[in-house]
Amino acid sequence: MDYTHRLRSHMQSVGVLSFRALSRQSGVSERQIDRLRRGEADRMQVQSLHKIGQVLNLSIAQLIEQFSSLSIESAVPVESNLQQEYQRLQVQLVEQRETLKQEFQRSTLQSIESWLLQFPTAAYAAQQNPQLPAVRLLPLMRPIEQLLQDWGVEAIAAVGEEVPFDPQLHQLMDGSANLGDRVRIRYAGYRQGDRLLHRAKVSPV
């Protein structure tokens, strides 16, 4: 059976004008919407039914009853099972996020372990002896630099470098500059792949 007319009726009642709009508002693919139009609600994923139901103001049981061959007596137990499965998946998702978070933190701490152990002592020594050359502290920053490199984070340009001005990548700290004018990097900017994280702060040469 074709349930398109019935679906359109529910959509009109909530002001959804097209199947594409229903897909966009619910976050469910148009392929899943097509399954609903074909009366396959009882074979759809519970997440998809839940999202569509929120837009159409229909329960999962109502969707199954109206967009499948199941009767309301059959749809209610199916909804109960689907709701239980949905709740189980939600709990599983939260647990997976927490596990990934802990693994990420553990991996990051391992990457900067030498910095964690050595930098506080080096900083204390520098405070006790202002004559200590700051350049001696630079090797301690290598774990941080390696971590950023592993994450694909790179500087737009080195501090002190002269580059052509690009307002997409550079932020003027003083003066003025036109596209292509020479500017000097004063504070490093960063990008990660194609994503700009921070524009570099520059001054005209």
C-alpha cells in the first residue's frame, strides 16, 4: 500500500510542506521517509521513528499502526520493545562517550607526560634564578608541539615572519593594510586542516 497521502495529511497538520522539509526537521534521511510512505514503519529503526514522531506529534505506536500492516494491538507491544531498545541505546551511547573521553584524556596525558613532570621544576628554577636563559626551557615544550602535530594543528606562520596580508588569516593589531601588503606575525594563529582555529595577529611592516 502507498501511505503517502496519509503522511502528507499529518505533515500538513503541523505545517511541514514537503518530504524534504520533514527530513530536515526530523534529522532523518529521505530514504527513511520513503520507507514510512511504503508502510514499513514496523521495520524502521526506533531512533528514526522517534524523531519523525516528534515532528508529527505522533507516538511510535501510532506511526507503526498507521504506516504498517500491524494493528494497534500489535503496535503497542512493538512500541514498548522499541522504547526499551531506544533507552538501551541511549545509555550505551552515554557510556561510549564517557569511555572515549577517558581514553582521550589518558592518551593526551601520556603524550605530555615528560612536560608534566619536568616543566614545573624548570619554571621554579627560572623563578629562583632570573638570569637563567629562557632558551633552556624550549626543549621542554616539544611534547606539546608533538601533540599539536599529531592532531593536525599547525601555525599559520612563525612569529616574526613577514607575510602578505590576508584578512581571512590575519588580524591587524595596529595600523592598516591592504590585501597582499607585507605584515609581520606578532602572535601565531592556528588552523587544523581546512578549519581556521585562530587568526594570526599582525602589524604592518
